[in-house]
Amino acid sequence: RGAVLCAAARRLPDGRAIGVDLWQADQTGNAPEVTLANAALEGVGDRVEVHTADMTALPLPDASVDVVVSNLAIHNIPTAAGRRQALTEAVRVLRPGGRLAIADLWETRRHAAGLRDLGWRDVRHRNLGWRMWYGGPWAPTHLVTATKPG
């Protein structure tokens, strides 16, 4: 419903925050119009745009964004190959010097290792703590951050 998108847009002095989702019906009422309405309520509607797309095929040009944020999304892709493709797409759309932040439940060490193998800088991996547990300590959320070389 746009919580992370609106938080990103609030941090922008100018530019755009772009949200990409499949907008599948769920228990939260997730939909593009709800996200845009929330952005307007947050006072960032003029800096937000949304796209209906899969994160494994982002509708953005190569090297066109400064920051990519993924929050508890990549783990929803059912195959390891699909999850790797989502990371590949994030790498593709980021400009040199761009920042990546992935918060997720699993494969975050693999994401970090893959970014290191690509020569990314400042690759960090950390546990986000008990507030980000998904049902308990057996499903912690980890954060991977890195800077694209350029």
C-alpha cells in the first residue's frame, strides 16, 4: 500500500519515487489506486509513480535510477532462478554509484555474495532484529546494502 514508497519519496528533495508491484489482491487491500491515495495523504503524491510489473523484468531503462529498495518482496518469487533475476534487474537499472537496499527473509547472504562477486562496494549484511521477525526468531529479516561500482 505504499509505505516504503512514501518513505522514500519523503526523503527526495526532487526526483521521483517509483513503485513496482504486481498488485495482486491480498489481505491489505494492495492496489495502485490505494498506493497513490496514500502518497497523496502523505504529501508526496507529486513525487510518486507506480507501475504494474514483475520485479524480474523491471519496466525501466538501464542505469536509470539512483536507489533500489526491496522490502520483503524477493522471497515471494518461487524459484531461486527467479530470485537471482530480480537481483540482476536491480543491478541493471541502477546507475553507477547507485545504492541498493534489500530487506528479506532468506537468500540475503547469497545476494550479498553475488554483489561482492560483481565488484560492488560497501556490501553489508545485517540482521534487522526482533522488530522485523516474520512470526518469530526462526524467520528474521536481514538487510543487504551495497553501492554499484562506477
